[in-house]
Amino acid sequence: MTTIGLDLSINSTGICINIDNQIFDYYIITPKLTKKQQLFSHKHVKLITYDKVIPEGEYSDKEFTKTFNINKIVIEIENVILKYSPDFVNIEGVSFGSTGSAALIDLSGLNYMVRRMLIEHDIKFQIISPTQNKKFATGNGSAEKDIMIDAWKKLDKNISNIKDIKIDDLADSYFLSRFII
């Protein structure tokens, strides 16, 4: 069985491919690679960039540009998902504790555009709240990022030596890929 965990973000979407709880491949989708990310190489982690356009001009122009950028992220997610033909996908729900209403709106838009894409491809999915995912991973629904990362590294030895890149999105996506309601 192949399951995929998606930790959606405008700046760093984490994806984990789980094949029979034995093989885990990871993807990070980001608009720009840092210098450390440009030098990064790992057998199980792939970095994907998309060409982000900076919103400028009037309100309507800025909103169009943000939607255009979100659609680029969805296309990259779609490419990964279709490569693996998953049995189902777990998506981390939007955290309503997030700060910044504009960011929350954009993240919600990304979340619903991904849901629509999955429906178009007849791929089953479920939404897992951030609290549910943390509780599943650590036993604590309010676990901090470092606790999630430590729990992940104990279970997937292939990634225990990852350095120089932001990996909390991958830890979240790992547990999402293993989550069964």
C-alpha cells in the first residue's frame, strides 16, 4: 500500500511517500533554494523549486499572482503524487492558530486546491489536524517541532544524518503518511 503525507506550506511543502511502511521518499517544494539547500544531496530527499512571481501592483493583480503561485505548488504536488499512484493521501489541515490572516487565507487556498486536484484524479484523501498528527507521532498533541523531528529520526534511520536544511515539514509529512483513522 502506498500512502502519501502532505504538510502543505507556501514556502516549504513537505511530502512523504510511504510504500508498505518500508520505503520512504521525501520531497520539499520551495520557491527558492538557500545556499545550503543548493549543496544538499540525499538519496531519499529531493528538493523541488517553483518559479515564484512576486506580487506587485493593485490589489487584484497581487491576488492573481498569489493564486498563480499557489497553482504552481499544486502542479508540483500533482507531479509527485501521480508518479507514485497512492492508495490514499493524508493532508495536514490548516492550523487555525497560525498568525497572519493573509497567510492563513493563502494556506487555506492551497489546501483546497490540492483537495480539488485529488478529487479530479479520484485519489482518496483525509484531513488530519496538526494536533492529531502530533499526538499520533509523540503522544502529545502540542509537541514542539524538535520533538517531532526526534521521533521521526528514531523511526526512519535513512534520514538521521540530514543537516543543513529545514526538515520539520518532512517530519510532519512522515507521520501523516503513516496516520490511519
